[in-house]
Amino acid sequence: MQPTLHADTHAQASHHEEPGFWQKYIFSTDHKVIGIQYGITGLMFLFLGLCLMSVMRWQMANPGTGVPLVGPLLYHLLGESAVSKTGVISPDLYNAFGAMHGTIMVFLAIVPLAFGAFGNFVTPLQIGAPDMTFPRVNMVSYQFYFMGGILMLASFFIPGGAAKSGWTSYSPLATIADMNLRPNGQTFWIIGMVCLINSSLLGAVNFITTIIQLRAKGLSWMRLPFFCWAQFVTAFLLLLAFPPLEAAAVLQLMDNLLRTSFFLPTGLVVSGKLLHISGGGSPLLWQHLFWFLAHPEVYVLILPGMGIVTEVIANNTRKPIWGYRSMVYSILAIGFLSFIVWAHHMYLTGMGVRIATFFQTTTMVISIPSVVILTALFISLWGGSIRINTPMLFALGFLPMFGIGGLTGLPLGFNASDIHLHDTYYVIAHFHYIVAPGTIFALFAGIYYWYPKATGRMLSEYWGKVHFALSFVFMNLVFMPMFIQGMAGMSRRMYDGGATYASNGDVVGLSPYIIGLNTSVSHAVWALGLAQIPFIINFFWSLNWGKKVTSDNPWEATTLEWQTPTPPPHGNFDKEIEVVRGPYEYSVPGKSRDFTPQNEPDQPEPIPHGNPVRS
Amino acid sequence: MFFGSFLLLLPATWYVYHGITPTNMPPDASGQGAGVDQLIFYVHILMGLLFVGWIGYFFYVVMRFHKSNNPKADYVGVKSHASTYLEGIVAAFEAVLLIGFAIPVWSGAVDKFPSEKDSTVIKVIAQQFTWNGWYPGPHGKFCTNDEKFITGDNPFGLDKKDPSFKENFFVNKDLVVPVDKPVIAFISSMDVIHCFACKPMRVTQDAIPGMVFPAHFTPKKLGIYWINCAQLCGMGHYTMRGSIKVVTQPEYDKWVAEKSKAAAGGGGGGFE
């Protein structure tokens, strides 16, 4: 497609001087270093998100009692208004932790890991490119993300604490909460979000141009690994969906700081007093703008995960992915449809029959391509010679978990059944099944799979399997009971875990069994946290002491990222890459090996000098 | 019969993990709850079928095609088009649920309102962190209200010159309605977005400031049912519990008369 450009950049890259420490690790323009920066930062935020929830879970299981160990620490960090001396967190802090758990997990952990880390590290390697099209833009993208993260973290320590109006920040609550403190946590949240949005937009532009412009010679669209397709569609979602939220965020910032009324209607009475604002705005406008981003965002969370799982499954079944083409068409269809389903988050905002019918129809339609992709992955297992290693365990775990998450979206997608399930724990369980044992398992699969390429050493298989088994069990123990709680009508975001709505005398409410599940869920959350210790130790220990890879292609994979030296140097490839076949040519009849790399010439030639592929 | 019980067994499998079924829902105490419950039940049948199918296939395949059982992978894999038909069936099932259940139930919930004449009409005004039930009194006329009348002791801005003013009365958190007669509740909010949800009545409607949305339900069973706020509304969100007490018509009439009288005696617009 661009042989001359490729040759030029390649020549430059190979003559590139080794940069110093700051240039190499902190202000790097190398997509691999940026990917790793995203990865490490994202993993830390992922853990922080879990920690916030662990504290909230104590409060839900034991309302009004002090959080052991962490409570006194929080008291010293956040002050008496947030945490009592005995370590009991206040309702405001509970809400703040809830809002920040959502924000951190979505915008600071999963998207940066799935898109920023894997997208950056793997995509240019998989398409045979020396780097991203705009390496400096890529660096700025990470810096914006880092700034956004710092702002979000700092907001915990300002007067009033962090944003506390949910990760959805619905107006007018987001404007009214802490309205006598300016700036407040919500201000920090909005400015932090603007940084994160800019980061994603810069990343998206870069991914799109890179995948369009920098594919190696011969890498036609239908030879593109599914992972790259997933990143490509994800980049478009970010590019098109985030600007409306950025605009909305600026409007809400003006509502909060300058007393405009974009999202505030006339006649608001707060604490018995008429609010002195011009009024005339619409709280529903915020919801539309927010969900116009946030529904495509859901697919931003899941599509890269599907891409990773596809790579790992192809590699470990030792056969081509079944229905590759229909998967590509499906992911494009998902990308398009994800822009016209957003109002299914708003069924109960007074929606009439026509609009509700439109949105629930599109919601049902989008389930079809999702089923196609999942079915193709299931069918791909048929006829394989399945190797069970840690990446494969996580990828296999992803399939039924994503299945549960996807299926439980159906009763929420029909607005009539949503009448009962709206805002209950059923919703929480549904989207966590997609993102936690779904996407996060896919991310772990990717970490175990590409770690040897990035570091030259393998992660421990034994501890990897321990990590998988424990995570799998506890993920299900955390989220499965929530379906039951939700079906029983337990609402989310309750400081006392729903105890207010317990059965009382003649009033039939939540049964002790349903409320008691809070305790078992909380235990499972903490156990899930502990189950990550093997991973954390494995991750750092293996950097120096892991088993060294004996080949540049330790998994015997077909895609281009395994055709580089290990770890890939600045500029990536030390030879000219020309792709001659599709991405998943495993177990090709008549070949001596069960994998045929994408760039291996059709006529077997004598292996040229310096070819890193060893059979 | 046999086929029917077979279908019933499958969604039960879905919940085998904790040994309970989708009927774990709160008791249905309203006229239109059955439609909601049926849809939830049928959609879980579809989910159960798909999940059990997937998971059964999954375990079979992972064992049968494990490298130790199948050392050489097959380049082609599955040749049949069964999955295409399967996807077609899923789409058809979804279409039936959508057209046969979801759309009619929704239309019943938001479009087909009973006439106000035959219903108990109330207004519910949400506020941080309580529910204000506004009853018109024996003659069924709501007093006019406007922003300009809002003061500390007149939070809803009632026009005190309106003749209905003396009959109207307010209750705090605990609503009372008569049984077997449709209730139309006009739901709004004074400050932030709340959500009026009464699970046993299968009614949920966001309360959005600056807007008024009607919701309706027909209580079928005497008793008291919680109202919960189903939208994060601030610090006291979790305490925002109200209740609906369903009583017989004579009891209701008596209650309305007493309340209305007390309101008039107490200077009108009595605020409990």
C-alpha cells in the first residue's frame, strides 16, 4: 500500500540513536513504551477501582460499622467530615467512592488498558509498521491521560471530596451537590474528563491513520488480524462519540461555575429555597449527550477484548478462526449500531411508545452481530488441537462470562421488563459480567500472551493458572448473586446495601436472604482482591527472573508481531515485511509446521540471514 | 404438557447456582404486573436455552478437541451452516418477544391511561429525600401553583386564593390509595432527578425537575408496599423510602375526608 513510505521510515528507524532515560521511558514517542506506560498506569487504576469497591462493600455488608484497618487510614487522609474516628464512611464518601469506582474503572483502567496499552503496543507490530503515524501525538495522548488521572486522584483530597453524583453525573444533582464549594469534586471530575477525552481523541486519530496508512505491503483489509479490526472500530467509536460528551462536560462546567442553566430547568427548589438561576434548561439533554457517548463506550470496553480473545483462541486451537469475514462484518455492524441505541439507558425518563420501540428494536438488532461474533468464537474451537495455557484459560473463561453478560442484556433491552429491573442489581451484574469477567479476563489473556514479546521472558504458567482459577471462582461469586438481588428488586447505589427496604412487619420488602447476600458478595470481593496477589508478584518477578524465551515466536503464532526481535527495538522490524496470506493460517494442510506466518513466502526459500523465526 | 415442563426446566437451570428461579421477584400486587412478569419469564427461557446450549457445547468441545485427544487440528473446522439457522431462530424469538410482549406492555404502561374520572388521581413531588403526595381532596380539583408563590412555608408554590386550596392536602412519604381502582400519579421533582419505583406494583417512572410524567397502576391487593427511589439523588438517597398503603374504598374516602378537613382547619395545604 505504501512501500516507499514504509521503506523510508524504516531506514530512519534503524539509524535511530538510543535515547537517554527520560526520552526513552518518560517522554517516549515509541508506541511500545507508550503502550507499556498505559498498561502499568491502567493496571494501577484497575487495582485502585477494586480498592474503592472493597471499602464500599464493607459498608454495604456491615452498615454503620467502622471499616477495619483502612477506616482509620481514611480518617487521617480524608478528614472527619468523610470518615468518622471509628472508621465509618459517610454517605457522601460512599457516593464519591461509587462515582469514582465507575469513572476510574471505565475511563482510567479498562479503556486505557484495552485501547491505550494493547492497542498501542500490539497494533503497529501486527500491521508491520515501524511506529504510529503520529508518534508525538501518541505521547501527548498518554500525557493527557496521566493528567486526567492525577486530577481525579487529587479530587479526593479537596474540600468536599471527589465527585459524588455517579459516574453518569446527571444534572441537576451534579450541579447541586457541593454547590457552595467552588471548585468542587465535580469541577475536578469534568476537567479530568476533558483531559481523558482529549487523550482518547488523539489516540483514536492516530489508530485510524496508522491502520489505514501504515499496513505492511500485502496486508489487505481481509488479511488484517481481528484484533486490529477491533481496535480500528474502537477508534472510530471514540472519535465520533466522545466530542458530544466533551461539549456537554463544558456546558455542565459552566452550569456549575458560572451559574448558567444548560441542564437546569426553571423553578428548582433546593432545601426549601428557590434556586436563583435563569432556568429553562433540560436535565434530559445531559442524559442524551452522556449516553450518546456512553453507549458506544460500552463497545469500546468490549471490542478490544474480543480482539484479544480471537488472537489467543486462534493461536491455541492451532486452526483458523471460523467465520473471520462474518466477524469483521459483525464488528462493523456493531460499530454503526452502537450509535443508535443510547436511549435504552433512558427508558423510564418518560419515553413514549414510538421512541421506545425504535430504541428497543435497535437494541435487539445489535444483539445479533454480538451473537455472531460469540458463536464464531465458540465454533472456532471445533476441530482444534486445543492447548490449555494461561492466556487460553482466560480466553476460554471470557466466552461463557461474556455470554452471561450479553444474554442478561436482553431483559434490560426490552423496556417492559426494564420496568422491574431498572436500576436494580440486575443491571450491575449484567454490565459487570461484560466488563469484569469479560473484558478484564480478555486483558489478562492479552497480558499473559504478549508479555514474552514485551519483556523477553514468560510469566509463570503455574501462578498464572492459580490466578485464573481464583479469579474465575470469585468473579462469579461476586456477580452471580447480584442477579438474584436485582430480580428481588434491590436497588443499586444504596449506602446501607438496601437495608432500608427490608421486609418490615406486614410490608413485604427484601428478605433477609437477599440482604444477607451482601455479606457473601463482600467476602468474594475481598477474596478477588487477594487473588490478584499472585498476578502482581508474577508480573514483577518475571521481569527479571521469568523463564527466558528461546525464540522470537514462543507461542508459534502467525501474526506479524512475532516476526520482530524480542523485545522489539525502536523501529520494530529488522527486515522488510511483505504479507502474503491471511492472519490465522494454522495447520495448513501439506505444511510441515502447524503455523504459517503471514509474511512467510509461499515458495519455501532458504531462510535468509538474521531471520528471527525459528521452527 | 411434557414439552411445556421441559421449557420451564431450562430457565431454572440458569439459576441453579443459587437454587432459585426468576420467580424470585417481589409479589405482583397490581393489575398490569403480569405482562412485565411474563416477558421477564419468557426472555429468561430464551437466555437459558442459549446459555445451556453454549455451555454444553463448550465443555464437550474443550474436552474432545483438547490437544491430548486431537493432536492435529483440522484446518477447516465446522462445515455446516447450523449456526446461521440458530442465529435466525434467536432473531425470530427476539422479534416475537418484542412485538408480542414488550411493545404492547409498554404501550399499556405509558399510553393507554384509564380515564381520570374512574381513577384515583394524585400528584407525587419528589424532593431530597422524601416523597410528597398531593391529594386534591373530596372534590378532586388540584389547586393551581406557580413558582412565584414559593416561600419557606409554601414549598410547592400553591395559589392560596384558589378555592381548591382549602381542600387539597399533602402527605409525606406514605401514600394511601383505594384497592381495585386505577391510580394515576403525576410524578415530578423539585430539585434533582429521582425515580418513583414501587416494585410490587411494577411501576417505575423517573421524577425529573421541570417535567411532569404520569404513571398508572391498579392496586389489586390490600397491604403496604415500599416506594423506593431508583435514581441516585444525593447523600440521603438510601433513606428515601416511601410507601403505598392500599385500603378499601370506604376506608379511603374516610381518610380523604379527615385529611382534607384537617388541612382546611390548619390553614390549608396542610403539610404533614
